[in-house]
Amino acid sequence: MPHVGDRLPGERVGFAGGDPQEWVPGLLHRLQVGGRPAQPWSAQADLLLHPYPRPNQELAELDARLADLPANFPVALYEAETPILPNLLMAVPEDLEGGEPGGSSPGAGLRRYRSAFRHQGQGQVEALVLLPAQRLRYLLRGSFLCEVRPGPGASLQNRRFLIAALDHQRSLMQLCGGDFSVRIGLPEAKRVVVIMPHFDDDVLQCGGAMAQARQQGAEVRMIWLTDGALGVSTVSPEESTRIRKQEAANAMAMLGIEDFHFLDAPETRLKARGPWTRRLKALLQEFQPDRVHAVWWADNNVDHFEANRVLRAAWPVSLNSTSLAASGIWTPVPGNRYLPLSPADRQLKDEVTRAYASQIAEVDYLQVERGLSLYHAGQARQVAGLEVQSAESYLLFEGGEYWRRFRTSGVPKRWLLG
């Protein structure tokens, strides 16, 4: 869990890499009120504020800037066009929230998303990675030296965060590096399979894609990997499973999907070795989908990561050329495909999300998804110049290529160590 704070360790904050106003207005407001407004970068600054770089375009420029700084110089990277794995959340001051300009902007969407998911839904928060310059250089390069001699457990440099952040960065480098071309829409498919670890991941991550596939006449098969036994904190595991399966069935009825399957792996203990993997392989081989929807491996949740191991173990060779559309909810994906949602799609997705009432009672997932959808819409507008107010984001690869990058990232051997 990221630390929640209200200040940065600098008196003279200098920003570079663009105007931060869209992304961290709360932080800039705090500095202004405190009589220490952020200024364009200069040699007098004692903290660098910079957007988290896109791995295919901006790493070299930021690395050169960091190389000129002392090793322990504090650097705060804020969340902008690349979603991040933060170690620091900063609350937006209450006196700024109500009159905040650009309330429907991508930055506002991110702040709502972060608040609903990680800040008990109170106000809005901004996400940052705060590290010394040299350690940050190692992180952005994907070097294991990022983890050397970390700080104590409560520190922002604790080893658990550094391992997770390094795996996240290596994943971005594998999936978003090189020639990362971004497009609008998903290729049409006749048979679509959605494979998700939990009841509600389906609609939160790809409810719009499922609805559009059904509207286009595609067959859609839904598969959930875990049993939902731990999702309702106020009842027994058996009752939690019953409630969540009924909610899932209701959600599928609203989407017009009758082909759905429960594989009943134990929630939070999903592993590749188990009867659910064999059943998943059989369901894939029998259905032979044109497109598979799944959660990406860097979505910072244990079942979401293990879902990738399960799916890789179950993946038939015959599907290596099949499209795999990966998405995220705990850690958003900087997609190469953005799927705009019409007002009707948006309304349906909200209604289906509400079908998972037990989960919304635990976390306001409706607000989580709306904020994230607003952020993705901003990216879609930037790519296509469309008037889009809501969108979903995907990393789209052929299945065989996705699994090659999974293996090459090194993440399968490292995740959740330490």
C-alpha cells in the first residue's frame, strides 16, 4: 500500500518534462499556499518534479537529467500519460476540489480512481513515485541494482515496494517499449472468451468490450477462475461464494451472455497447478476463440498475477495467433488499443457494475471504474481527436507474443519475493 502524505522533502521544487498543472494541481496548490511555488527547473531547485516517462519515448531524456544530479537528490515522478505503481499518495486540498478546473479531464479521472481505490474514497489524491535520483535511474532502466540496500520497512524505499516497482517497470519495457503504436478500437471477433480471476473483474475491465461484442453478434464465453469465498467480509466463505456467483449470473444476464463457467480455485490462493487449469484448457480448446480478454500480469494483485500463470499453462498452441487483449484495474495499462464507449455503453456498464453490490459495499468500484474510464477517454481523444467521454484500455498482442514477453520480462520468477 502506498504511503499517504501531504508534503515533499524539498523547499524549492523545480519541474521539467512539461506543465504539471493538469496532473498534480493539488501538490502545486500546497506549494503555492506554503509560499514555495514550484518553478521551472533550474540549478537552484532542491527537488525535481517530472512525469513518469513512457518507456518507448522519454527514458533517455530523463536518464540524462538524473545523471547530472547527486545520487541522493530527491525526485518525484507523477502519474501522467503512463500509469504508475506509486509509493506516495498526496491528498488534493478540500478547498481546491470543489472548484477544480478540468473536472472531466484525464487527470481528474486518475485522481478519482486513486481516491476510490486507495484512499477510502475521501476527496481526491495524486500518485507519485518518490526516490533518490540514482535509485530511480536503476528503476527506470529495469536494473536489479534498484533493490540494493533498501531502506527500513516503513521507508518509501522499502524492499517490497522496490521489487514490485521494478517488476512493473520491466513489464512496461517489454509491453510498451520499441515501436508502440496506439490505435482506436478492437478487431471484430466471432468468438470471444473473457477469463478473469474474480467476479466483477469482468465488467470493470472489459464490460464495454463484452457489450459491443454481443451487439456485433459474437459468441461470448465468460470464465471466472476463483470461488469468491473471501470477497464479502461480513459473511462466511460459503455464503460469500453463493452471493458472488448469483451477482455474476445476474451481471451476465444483463449483458446477454448465457455461456459462463465457474472454475472455483480458492480465492487468494490461485496457482497454475490445479484442476481449474485443466478445465480452462479444455474450455479454450473446445471454443477456439478469435479473441481472449484477460488481466495483464502487472496488475498488482496476487490472484491477477497468478491468473497469468494459469492461463499460460492452459494456453493451447492452436491459439498462439489469437488476439489476447490484456487490461488492468489495480494497476491501469498504458494501452495500445483504446475502446471508446458510447453513452448507451456507459449506462449499461454502470448498471452491470451495480449488479456486483457486495463488492461495491467493500470498495466503491463504480467510482474506481468511472475515474479510470475518464482517464482512458483522455488518451483516446489524444490519439484520435474524438469527442470521447468514456473508454477502456487494452494491450493487444497475439497470444504467443504476449507469453514470450511475459517470459522475457523475468517477472514470473520474481513476483512477490521479499
